[in-house]
Amino acid sequence: MTASAVTTYVVPALFAIGVWWFATGYILWLGRRPANSHVAGMISATLAALGGFAVLALTANSKDAVATYAAFTAAIAIWGWHELSFIYGFVTGPRRAPCPRDARGIKRFSLAIQTMLYHEFAILVAGLLIFAVSLLGDNQVGLITYLILWSMRISAKLNLYFGVPNMAVEMMPLRLSYLASYFNTVRISAFFPVSVTLATLVLTGAIYAIATGMTESGPISTTAAVLCTTLLALAVFEHWVLILPFNEMKLWGRFLGQDTSKPVATLLSKTVSVDTGVARDASDPTATDFDTTRQTSLSTPVKGATV
């Protein structure tokens, strides 16, 4: 392999993987910090997101390598703000309670949407701002990166709702454990093969375009295409983790410096009040209480679901 090939294909792929791994691990680490550190963490994330918007504006008319890597990283920083504000419980939704046992169909779906309505609205607003910044520019990497993260996250959320064996509760602190009551872990729903197939078709098309040199004369550079395609491949991998017996958290075990194999149910059992039967996040005195007797999905062992 020539030096040019390494620079064009290998380096951006490794860069995307590295940014994905570090950003995810860092957000997970921040999310598990004591509650009194959350404001400082959110301020830092906000500054990083604002810096991301500034970088996107500054690189909007440049397609060179530096601008490409900068725009990709800027979009990740903006997305990180949404992830952290959700994990901290600052921007979630109007509903912060488990799903009622009798909720079915449209009612259950409506309640599930209410748990993250503000979060989704914030993502939409940021997406529109990125679109406005990138609209007339030559550098579309930030916008494409953000759209990949957004679309694949929506797909993952819908898969958790409709049904996959492995809940992603390992990425949730106890203050958000009520969300697991909206997940369906009984079976793999028909939505999973449809969503993964569509994503894989797009991924295959992107790889084909890169392999055949189509990106050399396209609207984005080959380096940009490799960055975005690698990110999409990682998102497809995360979808498969939802049904395979693999604990994704082990990828960040050393980063977090703690045991990543402890089930949510075990953690909850240690924080249930004997008098009230109500669970509370012991590390967050302001966390919303919730009735654990209604969270059957948390009191039942779930294959592959750890936190």
C-alpha cells in the first residue's frame, strides 16, 4: 500500500474510529461522575458545541484535509452536547416516569416519545443550524456526519422500542433507568432487519463509491467519504450489538476504570427504599424517584443488558 493510499483511506478510517471511541467513552465517564460535577460538565460541553458551530462556519468553504477533519470533529462535538445533556437528565422530556403496565399501542408510543421530546427537539434545532451554516458552502462533512448520527440514533431508539434482546441500558445512569420500561426485549421485531438492511445498503453504496473512485469527482472528497462511511459502519455495528451476545461496554472498560458487567437490576436493588419501595440514584439527590414494582423489564434478567 502506498503512502498516498494510507493517507486517503487508512488514516481517516482510524481517525473516525478513534474519535468515536474516545467521545463515547468520555461522555460515559462524565455521565457517571457525581451530580455536583454535572453543571461544570455541561458548561464544558456547551463551550465545545459552540466551538463546533464556529469551526463549521470557518471551514464551510474549504474542502482540504484539515477542514475535512475539523468539520467531522466539530459535528461530533455538537452531537456530544446532546448526548451529555440527555445522560445528565437536563434535556430529556416532559415525562420522567416508567411506562404503566397497561399502556399499549399508540398510548405506549406516545408516552415513550414524551420521555425524550425535548431532547429530540434540541437535536432538530441544532441540525437546522448546521444545515444553515453548511448550505452555501463546499464542505458538507459536518452536515453529513450529523445526519448519520441522527438517523442511526433514531433507528436504534425505534429498535429498542419495538423489540431487541439486548437493551442499551448500560449507557444509562440510574436517573434514567425508567426508560428501560419502554423497551421491548421479548423478541426481535420486524423493524430490526428492515432498518439494518437499509443502513447496510447505504453503507455498501458508500464503500463502492470510494472503491471505484466516484468520490474523487463528487461533492465531497475521498477523505470525507471515508470518515463518514466509517462512522456509518460503526453505527451499523452498534445495531448488531442490540441482538448479539456482546457487551459493548467492554470496549470502554479501561477508559471508565470500573466494572462494566453489573446489571441494572443489581444496581437498582441496592438503592431501593425499604419503606417506600422507591428507587433513587444514590449519586444524584435530585434524581426523580420511580416505582420499581412497575419496571418488570428491570427486575427480570435481560440477556446482554449491563450497565
